[in-house]
Amino acid sequence: MPRARTAEEVQEFRDKLCAVATRRFAALGYEGVTIRALAAEAGCSPMTPYNYFKDKEEIFAAVRAAAFERLADACEVAAATAPDDPRRADVLARAYLNFAVSEPDAYKIMFELSQPDEAAYPAVVRQVERCRRFMMQPTEILVREGILEGDPEKLSQMFWAGIHGVIVLHMAGKLVSGSSVEELYAMMVTTLTRGARGPRFHDIERALASGLSTG
């Protein structure tokens, strides 16, 4: 009779397989990956992964949940370092940018266009919502204090879309020659922020002048 696996052994194998899956999914997309290929790279039999995951969809969900969790954790740590509300938005955005640049494979998988129904995996939904709250929080504060003007949720989506676009261009090698991802990010944030300025926008302008857009 096979020996029962300990919780630590189960988690160790799940982590190992997810690391392999992260590389494979990022390189080949969801449709291009098979459990047989994952097992081969992980050095186990084709049936072993089924002892830990129901199917490929569950592996993909586990990889995405873990990636969003790491991003949310990075945002949480960054938020605690912000000296004031105007800088909190920039600190969070930079934490997001740094995560994407340092973990490009994970980032690609997080926003894979072809993916299973997210709602079927509560762990994914929970971590995505954590990230969304971090992206929403500073915008809500800035609008409430009159620094920015507009619908907080739509503004946060606009900034998120801008940051994501800069990251995707960087990953695709499509940035204008001579410009860095950090430079384009700074220009994008400055331009969008000024376009949504509120009656107390001078507060964030002082923050911009003291280093908000240049780090």
C-alpha cells in the first residue's frame, strides 16, 4: 500500500509542477500545453499530476491565483511605504510595474486571453479582487480629496489599462527605440493624471515635481 503523502510533500510537488507550468503556459499559451508535457519536464509519470490536480484547467488556475497573490502581496508591502496619498498611487503602480518586469512569465499568464472561466476558481477570484482593490484605493482617495476628478472606478481602469499597455509593449519589444519602460510609464501617468485633474490638483503636481514620475 503506497505511503500517504504529507501535506508538505503535496505542497512541494504542487509548487514544482506550477513552476514548470508557469514557463510552459507563458511560452505556449493555455491551448499549447498538455499535462503529459508538464509531467515530463517535472520528471514524473504522466499520471502523477492527477494525484494533485483535477486537470490542466485546475493547474492553470493555481498558477494564476499564485501569480495574482504575489502581485497583491507586493502592492500591500508597497502601499505601507507611501508617505502620503498622492504618492501612494505611484508607489502602487511602480510595484505593479516591477512585478511584471521581474516575473514576465507569470504576468503573461495572469492576462492570458484564452483561459477557463475564472468564476469557477474562488482562489483566482479572491486574488484578482485583492489586486483590483489596490488599483482602486488610491484613485478613490484622490477623487475624494479633489486632487483628481471623475468616476474613481473608471479612472482606476484607465490607469490600469495604461500601465498594462506599457508593460505589454515592453514585453513585445515594441517600445520606441531609446525609451525605457520606466520612461514611458512616467510620461503616461503624468499625462493621464493631468487630464483628470481636480480643484486640488496642485497637491499632486508638487508630488510629481518632487519625484512622483521619476522614482
